Amino acid sequence: MIQRRLQQIRDYLSQNPRSSVHELQNALNVSRATIRRDLIELEEQGVLVRVHGGVIHSDFLAGEPTFDRRHQQHADEKSAIGQAVSEMVRSNQTVFLDAGTTCLEVARRLLLREDVKLFTNSLRVMSEAMRGQAQVICIGGTLRRVSEGLVDTFALNWLENLHFDIAVVGASGICPKRGLSTTELSEAAVKQAVIDRADKVILAADASKLGHPASVRFAKWSQIDHWVVNQKVTCTPKGSKPQIHIVDSVNGD
């Protein structure tokens, strides 16, 4: 029973890295004394750090979480978004997929198709491509380990000579006024170059990113044609773009 509760807390913190004791108590439906004992145990294991009134996941304090950790967060929502975006791609189109975790879910669907040509700078998509059917062109560059993406000058030089029917991009942060952002300059530069070379740009990002901008903006809302998201957003983007598509994270439609 104790180990099951501890795992439930780990799972909850993977989705909500900053949580109050009250939130955890309600999520597990246990007494305050029980949740406090469990948090002490997990702190001793190095899973979390206790702060006044709550806890912080250790990965959150260490900086950007790993690709696998981010991929696990809001997994159902990302899967539904991936399915919806893949259905927006028509036969014989060329598609760029960036190195985001939600973009990986798009890639997993498109890789099963023989009627599309995919471009990517994502090592994870390249790995998945070994088991797919689609033609895949890989963009080279310097490895950024956190995102498992290839970036910097070499990647930008590749992109200068390319054109895409559709670019599918993710975002670390989304602001209703400022637009889309990421955490690092070299990654932002690749996203900007891709957007400039695409006829249509699709943002694949769940609603948890909204209202939490990252440090480097890479696109204004006017540059985005479609946003596929898992729920109705309360703060609409500034301007007439993008067209917002809401998907059901349970049923995928």
C-alpha cells in the first residue's frame, strides 16, 4: 500500500512538478499526516524537495527536464493532438516536424504513411523512422541533448534550400500577446527558419503551455495558421490567427 501511494505521488509530480500538500492530499484521498510521511520518505529518496506548504519535483530544480520526462507529461493530450494533426496532412505533401515531444506523436502517425515526405531535425523521429514507411529527410546540425534536436549553423544552412507544404512546430511556452517561445536561442533560430519556409504552419501544443512563456520567442501569432490543442483556451491569441482546433484527449476526436 505504501509503495503504491509513493508511486502515485511520483506520477502526480511528473505532471505537476510544483504541488501543494493540499493538492496531493486531495489527489490521493489520504489524511494530511499520511501525505506528510510519504513526502518525507520521497525527499529522503531524492525524488522531491519539500518547501513551505508544498513540494517541488527534483527534475524541476535541476533545469529543463529530459525528453522522456516531458514526453510523459500530458501524454493522452499529446497523443490526441498528434492524431488530429496527422489527419490534416494530405497525400503528397512535404512536412517538417520539429524536435518537440508532441511533434513526435504527429511523426508516429505520419511515418506509417507512404504518401508523404517528412523532414526533421529530431533524433527521436529519426529513430522511429527505422520502423516507418514514409520517406524521411534528416536535417543535420549540433546535438542539443535536452530536446534531442539538431540545431545551429549547419542545420540553418540545410534549411536555406528547402521548402515545406506544412511545418509542425511545438513550443515550450505560449503567451496570448507575445506568441510562441522556447528555452534556447539555437532552437528558436531553427524554428524561425522552418516557419519562414513553410506554406502552412501548425502549432501542436497542449493547453498547459498557455500563459507560461519561455525565455526566447520564435514566432508571432500572425505566423501560425492552425493551433491543435486539447481543450478550449480561455485566453485567445492576439489577432485573427491562428485557427484553433480542439481535440478530445480521451477519444482523440
